[in-house]
Amino acid sequence: MAIDHFSANRLNRRECLAFAVAGAGLWWQSRPFDLFAADVVVPARHDLLVRTETPFNAEPRLEKLANAFLTPVENFFVRNHGTQPVIDPRAYRLTIGGAVDKPLSLTLDEIAKKFTRVSIRATVTCAGNRRTEFATEKPVPGVPWDAGAIGNAEWSGVRLSDVLKLAGIKAEAKHVWFEGQDQITVNGQNRTFGGSIPLSTVLEGQPAERVILADRMNGRPLTAEHGFPIRSLVPGYIGARSVKWLSKITVSDRPSSNFYLAQTYKLVEENAPEKVAAASPIYEFLTNSAICDVQPVAGTDKFAVKGYALAGGRRGNRIAEVNLTTDGGKTWQRAKLVSPVVDFGWVLWSAEIKVPAGTERIQVKATDSEGTSQPARSPWNAQGYQYNGWHSVLVKKVT
Ligand code: MTE
């Protein structure tokens, strides 16, 4: 079948891929178009696409994500709400208080000596990942993320449950609050970044690892951007619950009143304060997937398509299948899962598919082992969270 001359771009128009057939051979080109000049790359820092400079928010080019099960730190998105704090590890103390028998104030050395080191491979994804896809319907405020506000890493540190057990959990305890050291100023008001998770999540599945106080990412100390010296790491939950530059843990009978739990990271139809206050906080991430790379297969009429897929964030829930369509969902072609499949972590997939002439878009849909499949589109919400509709790459004839 002859494919004459194609260009393809992602649905949200942040990046373009151009495909062409020159004579008998296929060639491929990836280039930033002037239209996307907002995608400023700061090479000194990382090869990331900067979505906002201050605070610093940046994500990798999607094709960088599909090659490694563990995302290298230089390709790992950064989501900051305020200024990154500079923390002296010798002066650092982590306090544990609230509904505990024995409040603690621990140095890094004490944390390392008192508790067993554990590790877990888990995905961190921003609740706003893929936010720009809502904008095809109506604009939404917030960092304009493409599908790269996600990464998978091996996190190591100590079990939060071990730390809380040393402090002694009181009977009334139901929630665990986290607070970071970063200062955030919004409209002249100062806040700290924080939030909470149910205590049941901390104790869930033991002795299997789940919530940890992580000091290492992919075998190396956390970088300043990713929360040095310690962050909470809550597998299965949206990234906002994994608090960087962690300074304080409070055990309580109720959820945290921190702005980032009580007043945002919620699914609401409008941002009216009373509606936001009444809505529940988002905890678990949803089943999701994205196409990260599309390449012609030389000498064939096929394209090699690669990407990631993530099962909804519950223990034991894993990706069961990933399917691609070129006809808007009438027919599907199954992709191969090509990476380890673990609880709370993404899986990488790949497929070689025929793209018939006249195809407008290639779309992907993942289904998890609980039987949940991504919807064709996600319902709009005013804060632009948890987009998980079928992810698309546009494929259009240009000549
Ligand atoms: N922790 C602090 N202290 N401050 C922050 O701004 N951002 C949160 C979370 N933890 C944030 C934070 C959000 S919204 C996300 S998605 C993740 O960190 C991103 O983690 P990363 O920057 O390491 O990728």
C-alpha cells in the first residue's frame, strides 16, 4: 500500500512528528515547529520542555519516555508549586507528631540506622498530566501539561509504617499529614505544600512495601528538584501526595487542612469555593496510557508505535492489555507489553501497525486487570485533572 506524504502531530499540538515517503524508502523527521516556540528547552538543567519557568515545571519529550522502564532522572518531569528550598542535610530534621505516643525528631543518620531500607518501583504522575487535552473542549487553568508529566523510578528509603510504629500510633489516628519545606506565595499569601493520605494506605499490604520516605531515586540520592533529602512516596496516588523536601509528619483523626488537599486537586465542575470545599480530594491515579513514539518500519507499510500504560492505583491492579486503533475505535490491534509489569508502576508497550491511507489518527486505550478501560474522552473538570481519554497522534496527508 502506498503512503505518499504524511505529517503527524499530537492532538494537543505541542509537538510535531513529520513522516514522509521519499521514493521507495520511508524517512522520518521530528522537529519543533515555530508554532511551539513555548516549548523552551533549558539544556543546562535538563533536556526537558519547560512549561513554566517560575515555579519550575517541565516535562520530557514523549519519545524519551518509551525507552526505559525506569525513567532516568534527566527525563523525569518536575512539578514545583513554589521555590525549591536549599536544605542542609546536617541540619535536617524530620518531625513526627500529632496522634502518636512519642513524638520524634529524626536526623538523616538516625533514619538510616533505625529502619530497614526498602525499595519499590513505582510511577509518579501529576494529576494534571494531559491537561492540554481538556482544552480542546474549554480552556482550563494550570500548568499546560502534555502527556509527559509522568515517570517511573525505583525509589528507596524506609517504610513510613515502621517510622509511625516507632512513634506509636494512637487509636484515634486515621490520616497522615505531610508538609514540605518549600514556601509558596500566591496573591501575596504564603503557604507550605502539603496534604495527607489515609492511614489505611500506609498500613495496607504489609509487609509488602507501599508508602515510603524516599531518599533515593534510581539508586542515587534524590536530586534537589525531586525532593532532597527526603520525600514521601505514595505508590498508586497522584504525585501531589508524594511530598518533596519533607519536614513534618502529623498523624491525625482527620484529613489535612493544607490548601493542596483541602482546596485543590479535586474534580469539580466549577471553582466556586463552597463546591471545591465539598468535593473529595483525589488520591488514586486512573488507568491511563499514551503514545510516545511513532516510526515508519523501513521497507513495509507499517509503523512502530511505542508508549506507556498505567493501571488504576490499587495493589494487584495491573495492565491487562493495550490496544491501538486507526479507525476511531471500530477495530483494535493489540500491543505487546515489553517491560516488567509491577503493582503501582507503568508498563511500556510497543506494536507494529498498519496505518491505512486516509487515517486521521492513531489512538491508544489501556485496560487494567480490574477490567477498567480508558474512556474515549474524559469529562471536563474545572481544574483540569485526571485526563485519561484515548491518547491520539494525528496523522494527516500534507500533499
Ligand atoms: N512537594 C512539595 N513540597 N512541593 C511541590 O510543589 N509538587 C507535587 C509533588 N510534591 C510538590 C511536591 C506534585 S503536584 C507532583 S506531581 C510531584 O511532587 C512531582 O514530583 P517530581 O517533581 O519529583 O516529578
